[in-house]
Amino acid sequence: MLENIDQLIIFHLGPLPINATIFYTWIVMLVLVSISLWLTYHLKTHGEISKTQIIMEMIVMSIQKQIKDVANDNPVKYLPIIGTFFLFIAMSNLLSIIPWFRVPTASLTTTTAFACCVFFAIPYYGIKNAGLKGYLKKFIEPTPIMLPMNIVSDFSSTFSLAFRLYGNMLSGVVISSVLITLAPFIVPLPMQMLGLLTGTIQAYIFALLAIVYVSAVAPKESSQSTDTKGV
């Protein structure tokens, strides 16, 4: 039977119950931090560079290129939040190959928290890029009549991220559970491989949409300089 990980209590921290969503989120965070410390311990800026560092630099440069292509802005500005989204969702999906692990992104609580981060990042980066006046101006474009629609659009488009990711991740868990029940000796490996692929795609899509929303108000200097370089 498929459990609701929000209702599955793992242990109590004093009077505070720790459910499976929080517990497995901590596990993902611990894994990511441990891997980050291990990979960055021997980083060098000169001399002989290890193959691991070269691979890491290629991954970071690829993510930066994706951000720059979508945002048409300095990718370093958005890398911390976008990179965190992608790595957390991808690592959650990768750890799902462990039989007892429950994917935290299959909880609406987790995906809503992600959506809230994007929602508050939109005005933060918008004001940072174009100033308060420039950010507020977007709500009355192309005409002031669109003000209510633009406000609703910010809410609906952002929080649709939560339901999209939650639905896709949960559906994968449900389908895997049903098929493994029907054919426990045949289905697990192919379903796990398919789950890893679709989970990685979901991580990419979420990060891509987050870039679109967060960089909606970009500094004019950035786009002008990019156009000049293109010419």
C-alpha cells in the first residue's frame, strides 16, 4: 500500500513529530552537503587539476550556459537558487533506487515550499535587476488594464510549479508500486531506470521554468550588452 509520507511519522524530536517528508529531506540535504564537501576539498586554481574538478567545472559551466540562454543575463546571479533546485530534485530521484527511501518531492509540502521560494525570488531578482519602479512597471504592461491579470498570473504560474512537480513525481511512485506488485521479479529494474530518466527530466523542467519566472524582469544593460556581443 502506498503511504502518504506527510502522515508517516518517523520519530519525535521532543514534542515535535518528524514525518517522512522532513526526514527524507534531511537525508537528501546531508548527502548533497557531504558530496559537496568531498568534491570541493581538493579544488585548485593553479597547477595540475584533477579529472574530478574538470568534470565538476564542465557541469557548472553547462548549468550556467542553460541559465544564460534562458535568462539572457549573468548566470552567476541565478546559479545558487536554480542549481539548488536542480540538484535537490535530481538527488531525491537518484536516491529512490534505495528500497526504503521515500522521495520527498512526491509530497505536496515539499513542492509547495519550492514554489514559495520561486515566488519570493521573483520580486527579489526583479527589484535587484530593474529597481522597485522597474519591477512594478511589469504589472501594468502592456496596459494598466492588465494589472489584476498580471498579479493573478504571478501567483498561478508560480504555484503551478508545485502541482506539476508533485503530480509527476507522485504518479511515478504510484505506477512503480502498482507494477512491482503485479510483477515483482520483472518490473523493478526497468521501472527504476525509467524513473531515474523521468525524474531527471522533471528536475530540468522545474529549474528551467524557475529561471523563466525569476529572470522575467532583467536589467536592460544585460540584454543590450548581449545583443552587442551577438552582433
